[in-house]
Amino acid sequence: MQQAVAKKQIFDPKGAFLMLSRSLQSMQQQMSCDVFVDTLDDDVYRWTVEMGDFDLNSPIHKDLQLIQRRYHYSTVKVHITFKRGLHPFYPPSLELKRPHFQGHMLGEGLRGCPAS
């Protein structure tokens, strides 16, 4: 019975692990000083990504310059969590770690998006 269930399983945990570890290794080899990628707590299913190279005329670049003067960092940091047993068929979750937004920026942004 267990063998029949295992054969029907479309999500291969070993394959997902290998895919993520290879992707991470490739990204680390190609990293520039403006992008940093690593695992969180040595867990290949949880990544931390810091980005700092944005177009000089973009609003985020200007905002990061203000943040640099006030808080002494100038990167966007996100944590990415891949679902065990569901990667690559299920999208990862993203958590914005910094900068921190004030007010109801998310609500404002959602109101500006067209309805699906």
C-alpha cells in the first residue's frame, strides 16, 4: 500500500532539495556585492536575500538613501520560505524584513491594483 502511494506522489523531496541547493549554490557563485543570498539556520528551504543595487532614478533608490542616513543600512532584505514537499509546484512565501513600512501602505497599494 505504501509503495503505491509513494509511486503516485508527484512531489519528490530529494529532487526538491537538490534543486534548491543547486540554485542557491549557483546564485552564491554569481553574487555581486549588491546582492547577498544565503540560507537561514542552514536550512535550504529558508533563504535570506539582501538587495541594494536599484536604478538611481527609481523611488526605492531614493528611499534607501534616506534610510541609509537615518538607520545606517541601504538594502532591502527578504526571507524566502519554500514549502517542503511542495517545491517547485507551490510558490514560496516572501517576508519583507526591512525596510519597515509605516501606516497603511499595503492597503493603499492594493487599492491601486485592478481587481482580478
